Amino acid sequence: MASNPRPASRAKITRPSLAGVLGRERLFSVLDQRDRSAVVWVTGPPGSGKTTLVASYLEQRGPESCWYQLDCGDSDVATFFYYMAQTAAAGALPLFTTEYHADLSAFARRYFRTLYAHLHSPFVIVLDNYQDVSSQSAFHAVVLDALAELPPDGCIVIISRGEPPPEMVRLRANRALQVLGWQDLRLTRCESDALVSLWGRTLSEAELDELYQKTEGWAAGLVLLLEHSLANGNIDLMPNSRAPQVVFDYLAGEIFQNFDERTRRLLLETAYVPELTAEMAVRITGDPQAGEILPTLHREHHFVSLKAGGREAIYQYHPLLREFLRARAKQSCSASDYRRLRRLSVEVLEAAGEAEEAAVLLREDGDFHGLKRLALEHAEDMLAHGRAGTLETWFEEIPDEILEADPWCFYCKAACRFASAPRESRLLYERVFRGFEQGAGAEGGGRLLACAGAIDAIIHELDDLSLLDPWIERTVNLLSNVPDGSDRVAVARASVSLFVALVFRQPQHPDMKGWAEQAFGCVAALSDTNARLSAQLLMSITLNYTGRFGRVRELIDEMRATCRSPDVTPLALAVLKDVESMYYMLTANHDRCLEAVYDGVEIGQASGVNLWRYHLLSNGAAAALGAGDLESAEELLGKMHQHREGARRLDRCSYHYYRSWLAMLRRDIVDAYQEQKTALRLAVETGCPYYELLCRLAQAQIFHELGDERRTVTNLRRVRRLARGIDNRLMEFTAFSIYAHIALSHGRRRAGLNALRYAFGLGREYGFTHFLWWQPRVMSELCVHALKAGIEVDYVRSLIRCRQLIPDKAPLGVEDWPWPIRIRTLGEFQILKNDEALETVVKPQQKPIELLKALIAFGANDVRERDLAADLWPRIDAECAHRSLTTALHRLRKVLAHDKVIVLKHGRLSLDASCCWLDVTALDCIVDDIRSCVSFMRSHPAQSRVHELTDRLFDIYRGAFMSYEGKTPRYENAREAYRNKFIRAVGELARFWEGEERWDEAARLYRRGLEADALAEGFYRRLMLCCGQLGRHAEAVDVYDSCRRALMAQCETTPSPETTAIYRSVVEALSATSKVRRYG
């Protein structure tokens, strides 16, 4: 199984070298007009001079050219692409490996675009012996793709014994295809005479006429007759048959007899080698002078062409001559000599790197043991170059009894079938494993490689993952008892495949961590670039699923480094983009994810490698859904639907899962249920616990939204059973978040907060910011609960900022909510951006800030532009005022550095409550909360709640509205309104304490109220009464004294009669025990 790379056949890609050839100007002039057609089809019977015409034209006219000699092996397009890559663009053309079969046309187009770019214009590409390619081969479609990409200054010349296939009819109708047929190729009388002269013959006019009539313009017949006449002195009649091979065999037989014994022996013994060097001729014949005969045969026009092939000349027999010689060799040699000759030909062909030609001889001879040996020796190299089709054909022809003796044969067959038929591949790997258990290789790496192959085939098929169970058991047993000196590559491959299998099928495996570490270590040990990239891909996907993003980043960095190589394949680049997109999706980087998705899809479309297209699109859809970009999600899901024909069962599961997610975000709960029902069924059928968990969690939330408590609980119980023992932190984060939402929605606060505490603890520890089935509305609510309960406050604030979470109802009462913009107007005016104060006193900012203040004073919601313009620019006309307002608004947005804070719609301005916290709006909310809460608590006392509401109220109301603006008209009314709301709210809270006869609490509250508003005369009155109830009459007198001084100092007035009356009653109560000084 060791790799044994072979050099390309030089003869296949080398133009024949000609000697003494007639220049056919009549046809050259037709070929000179090749720029009018994309393709020139040269067709005629054998020996009609097709190849000679094109080769002599290129030699004499001199455009740059690529010559490719087709044979039956090119029916496997991988063979064609492999050898074509050795032409002028050697090293630049991509290898046609297995992954390209899915979109052959895209690969072929890219291949030929690259080839054409490396050829100097104008150029000609010649495809000789087109008729040898099977009519059923995809090769013909590849040629059409080559023609589709052909630039105007390029031409493809096809040489064939047959007419153009039906697929090229359209080209002929469009005059893009020019045909040179038998009538064109026939030698004219003048050309026939010229060829006779070229041979040095002088014939009479009658003899020339007779010669032309006998050959009818057939070049090969004319050459044979001339050669025959040289030997016999006259022109014999040709046989009655007009079949070229029959005529050729007759004349060649006559000529063959005139060769000396050494030449005849050389021709017969080398007839089985299509391309021949002097060294090969010597080895086959054993004649040291054999190499000297070949140049002579070429120079004397005995149907032996020369192909200049680097260090050695390569000779090739004309197909007609070769068929004649093979038939004559079989007739003239004894059976033993004939077998020896063919065995020797196989050895020479193998030594020259012509494995395909050697295989042809072995198959013809029925030497299946030899064919098996040849296939095994070349398997690794052929698979690496995408030639699985040719390799599989060899194995198919070998009888089972020979294959059964060596499990490596079925291993190679399994590898051939992996990409196109993973189920058949798995069954073959099963056979391989049994074979190694029962015989040779049981102690080596064979069984490990069989396990890895079977696991990979099951994962590749993604249809029934329960099939992984026995393979997991076998692989664990083998890896647990690996002897010293075992095949490191086999151990590495098996370790990686085992880890992937465990994640997909047995995530609760008790040794999951250990196998994960071993797999991770094995990836680095793989020296083969393709094997390492493949392992890194599988590891990255599985690590992404489990939320181990640190290690995924390491692998991505390693893959990027590998992919910088100019030799990297499009498959490797597409794989990298898939891993990147999945990583960015799960780490909530929506833009980078979609960038990677579209890059990966583009790579696939350009190269034909579309193996990862569906997975790429699903990653993009998940990212768009997580970001709330429903339009992009719909587009990507639509593309997934377009490519559903090639989708596997688990792929279809993910598609319906994402459609359910989309419906849920649109609040279409019924559609979400129907899609999720299908997704769950497919997940269960596939046997993937990870996806079943995801689907059941989604269903639990759907049933919760539908109000079906019983089925909600049923799904959560199944989730708990499935999740038991799974080492997957991301899944835990997902599950506990969803459970917390359901529990809190049902009023199970303790259970909900406990689940939330665990989920967000994981989120903080592992940096989680996203999971599949992310619902911004739900996560916003959970963040509100967490901040109110003091759960992971720093993490929650960062999560809110990262995901730009906004609850349906603005969380104005949640102090720790990380508002992008906070504006305080009660007390000191202040703008905070991300909790950092903005400078607002700089002169250029004064007018924009004044606009903001005025907007708030007018209510901050649906304020007409014209009202603001008239108030701020009262001395100019309305049109100028509006322009000034527009300028100020633009500058204000720049000051705030947040475009969404101020909304202009239908000529009205508002502050967006979803991203801007405004203290006066928060005051309205807390006042409403106090009113409803106090009313409820009269029958359900909850003193801690009153304390909480009190603290929130005083944190918001820190002084009068725009107090520093003086008595400016636009602020005065709003100022008084907010002051009254504050006073009423304090009164509501204090009366609660009074009702509870907690006079000390009520008194403390009134004092806090007076600290915020020293002119709230009602607070003085109620505070004096509380002091009276507490027996603190002297303190009550001091309160009155403070009231009188405050009113006199700020308003130049005295306390009201009501206040004075309370004061007098206090004094009367105090006079009973002591003498006091009176005021009045």
C-alpha cells in the first residue's frame, strides 16, 4: 500500500515529430481560418492522414499548442485531467480529486480557464484519437465545458475516426464547429503525385493515374503501395475489400516479409507497448542494437512516429500497424513465447510508469493476481489524484476468491466508493475488518483503518448514526490495547474518527474527555497535509458543537497557516470557510460568519467542490436567525431548499429546525411546531442525541408558548434523561437558559433563578454569547431577571451589549441595565454613553444640547418638528427655523454618536426608549409601580418591596427638572409636573408605613423627600405628625422651624394655615410638659 508515484506518459502529451511529410497547403489554408470556429473536427478513416495533417500544420505554421493523445483510459475523466496537467500549465492546474465529481462542470470550467491563462495567444489544443473514449463517458461533457471557456484567440482541434457527437450539433449550427471530413482529407491527384515525388519515385502519367485510382486518395494506402513497389518493382493490385484494416494488413504483410529478421522480431515483440523508447526496445528484445532500428523505421516512413519526449526519443506505432503486429505476433509465436512476451511487456510498462497500459495487458491475459498487485501498488497515488474510477474498475475485474485473500483489496474498494456511495463503502469496510480479524494484518493498523473508514462513511452519509455503536466499541477496544510500534497514521485516524463518532452518537461516554485529548494530540502528529486538514475539519466541527471555542480558534489558526500554501486545494479552502462560519455563528459574529459562508459558497461554485455548500448555508442561516436578520435567514433557507436533492437525513433535520426557529422569531407558533415536529422525527431517525436534545428543547419552549404544560414537562424530562452525563457546556448553557425562561414564566422563581444562575455562570466561564434557538426576546427577559437578582452582573451586562438585547418593555427600573445612552435631567443634567459622561458644555455643542433638552421638556415622544423649531428659533421664519433644526439634529446625533437614539418619523421627533434611558421616563414608571404595589400591599404587606421601590425612586429623582435652567417657560410646566409626581409617590410610600403604624419609617421617608425637595410643604406637615406620634414634639417644632426658613429664603412667604395649625397642635402637646418659645 506504499505510495508509488509514476511519471506521466510523455507520449500522450507530445506532438508527433514528422520527417518527409507532404505540406498540404490546401488544408492548411482552411486551418488558418480556425479563429472563426471554436473547434475544428478532423474526421476520416484510419490512415487518412488526420494526425499527420494537424501535426505538420502546427510544425509549419507555428502557433503555440498542447497535444493530447486520447485512449480508452481517458474515459475516466480523472485520468484526462491528471495527464493534461502535465502540459504547458504544469503545476498550475488543479488535481481532479474525488470531491469534484459532484459538480464536474464547475471544475472543468475552472480547469480550462487556468489552462488557457497559461498559454500564449493564439494557441491550439489538439485532442487526438477522440474515438477511443467511451461514448458513455463524462469526458464529452468536459470537452463542451472546455469549449464554453475558450477565449476568442484559442482553438481546439479534435481528431477522430467518427463524426461529431450529437452534443455538438448546436456548435455546428452556430458555425462554432468546422468539420474536415474524408472528402477534404482525400489526397487530390496533385497531392498524390507530390507524395510520390517526395518518396523519390519517378512514374509515368499512366502509372500515377493508376496509383491514384487504386488508392482513391487514401494516404496510408498510397504509402504502402509505394513501399511495396520499391520492394517488388511494380504496383500490385489491392484487395477487393475497402476496409482500411483489411487493406493495411494485406499490404503490411507483403512489406513485413521484406524486412530483415532483426527488424521483424523487434516489431513483433514491441507491439504491446504503445509508446516505446530505445531502452525499452532493448529490454524487451534483448537485442543491444534494437534501439537503432526505431529511428530508421521512422525516417523511412514505416508508420512509426517520433515524439520528442525530453531526454529520450519516444516512438509510437500507427494504430493500424500496431493491430497488424499484435495479430501477427499471436499467430507466429508459440503459446509460451507469447505469454513470456506479454509478461515482459507488462514489466517494461510498469517500469516506465504506464500502469494503465500494463493493466490492459494483465486484464486481457486474465492475470488477475498481477492485476491485484498492480492495483495495490498504485492505489494510494491514484486515490490521491482522484482516479478512483479507474482503480475501482481494476478491482471489479478481479475474482472475489483472489480479493478475499487480501483485505487490503476491499479496503481500496471501500475507499473508491466512499465519496459516491458511503453505504456501500461502509459495508466494504465491515468486510475489511472481518478479513483482518481472521488473517494477516490483525496485529497491524488494518483493523484501526477499517474502523476509521467505516466511522467516516457513516458520518459522511449522516443517515443512521446508530450504526456507529459497534464501531465505537471496536475502536475503543483496539485503541485501548495498541502495541508498541503500531502504525502512527492508523492510530491517529482511528482516534480522530472515534472522537467524532462519540460526539455525534455517544456524547455521554464516560471516557469522552480522554478520547478528545488523544484525538487532539493525534491531529498535530499527522504529517500528510490532506490527512491533517481532514482531521482538523472533523475536530473543529465537533469542538464547535461542544462549545470549546478556544481549541477551535487554535485549529483555525493552524488550518489558515496550512491553506496559505499555493498548492492548497479548493476543497481545503471550502473546509476552512465552513469551520470559520460555524465558529463565527456560535460566537455571535454574524457579519464574519456570513462573509465566510459566501466565500465558501463562491469557492465551491468556482471549483465545483460543493460538498460543504449545504452545511455552509445552514451556518449562515443560523447566524442570521441569531442576529434577528430574518430576511437573510429566509434567503439562505431558500438556497438550502434549492439544494435539498443532495441533502442527507441530518441535513434535512437542520433545515426544518431552522425553519421552525424562523417561525418562532416571527411569532408563528403553529408553523414553528409543525417544522419542529419534522425536525425531531428526523433527529430521532438519524440517532443523533445532540440534535434530538436541540429539537426537544425547542419543542418544550413551543409547547410552553402554546400553553401545553403537560407536553412542555414531557420534553424537559426527556431532555434531562438525554443530557445526563454529557460533557457539553454549550448544550448545558442552552438547556438551562430555556428551562429558566419556562420556570420563571410559570412563577417558579426559585427554580428559574437557580437554573439561570448555573447557565450564566457557564456563560461567564466559557464566554458563551449565542446558542442555536436563540430568542432575543427570551434572553432579554432572562437578563432582566438576572440583573434584578444580582446574577453574574458583569457577564450579563456584556452579553446585553454584545447581542444588543432589548426587552419588549424597556427595563427602566433595572439599574444595572447597560443602556447605550443615559440622560439625567432631574438634578444635574448629564449624558452618559456606555456609562461614561459626555462633555456637554463645549460651545459648538450648546445648540444641539439645547435641542435635546427642549425635546425632553416637550415629552420626548412624538414632538412635532415645527413646535421645537418655533420654540428654539422664535425670531426667524418657519423655513429658516426648520433648516436650523435639521442642522442641530444632525450635530446632536454626532454628539451622541448613536444614530438610533433620536427617531424622526412623519415630522415628529422621539427618543428611542429601547436604547436611551431617560430619568423622567423612569420616574413615570416607578410612580406607576409604587401606586400599584402599595395598593396590593395593603392586603399583602411586603416591607422589603417598599424599601426597594423607595431606593429606586430617590435614585431617579435627584432634584428638580432642569433646575439649573431657571424659570425658562419651556421647562417650568414640566418641572412642576415631575415635582408633583415625586411628591405623590413619596406620599404613597409614607402612607403605607403610617398604615402599618411604622411612624419612624414614615418620618425617615419624609426627611429623604425634603432632601430632594426642600419646598415640599406637605412633607413638613406629615413629618411633624409622625414626630408627634413618636412623642418627639420638640423635633416637630424644629421641623416647622426648618419649613418656615426654607419658604422665606426661597419663596419669601410663610407656611400655610394648614402647616401652622399642625404646628400649634404640636406646641400645645409640648406645653403640657415644658415651656417653649412661640412663633407666629
